[in-house]
Amino acid sequence: MTHTQVKELVQALLDAPTSNQTVKEFAQSWMNAEGKPEQEALTKQLVSVAEQNIALIDETIGFAGSELATQILGAEGAANLLQHAKDIKAQGAKFCDCPGCVAAKNIIDLKAEIE
């Protein structure tokens, strides 16, 4: 895996509107370390950050069915997310498919090449 490819994965985490604040801060730190020795250490942490912050599909279903989801997304948005999550789980999905989780999954899938 080239540095450019890793940078694209980190940028995807940073750009995803659904990445949580922890992930965004880590991704920004990685980007800010461009060309510096600390970037190598941050790269070694990248998979761990992705693994800790990806949402399992059952977590997404639990969230989508919650009052919090209704407050954040509105009743229709929460219901749509719940149905979508149930649909992709029925198709075999193990993880949420929002942009943040997809970016995290892409990093996890390349674990051997990144670490």
C-alpha cells in the first residue's frame, strides 16, 4: 500500500459526515503530520482507530430504533435508517454502510498492508 493510498483512506474518514469526532480528530492529526516522523506512529494506530469506531449493523439498528435517533434524524429519518439497516443486515451486512463506517471498513480490510 502506498502512502498516497493510505492518505486517501484517511481523507475519506475525515470527509465522511458520519465519522465521529474522535475519528475526525485522529484523521486530522494524521494529515497534519504529513512529512513528519509522527505520521508513521499514527499510521500504526490507524487500524485500531477504525476498528474501535466502526458500527456493527446491530448497533446501527439499535440506534435507529432509539429515541435519540428520532431526536437527531426526525421520525421519518430514523424509520428510514432502521429499515435500511434491517435490509442490509438481511443481505448479510455485518457493519453499517454510512460513509464513515465504509471508510473505516476499507482501512480494516487493508490491515495487513497498513500495520
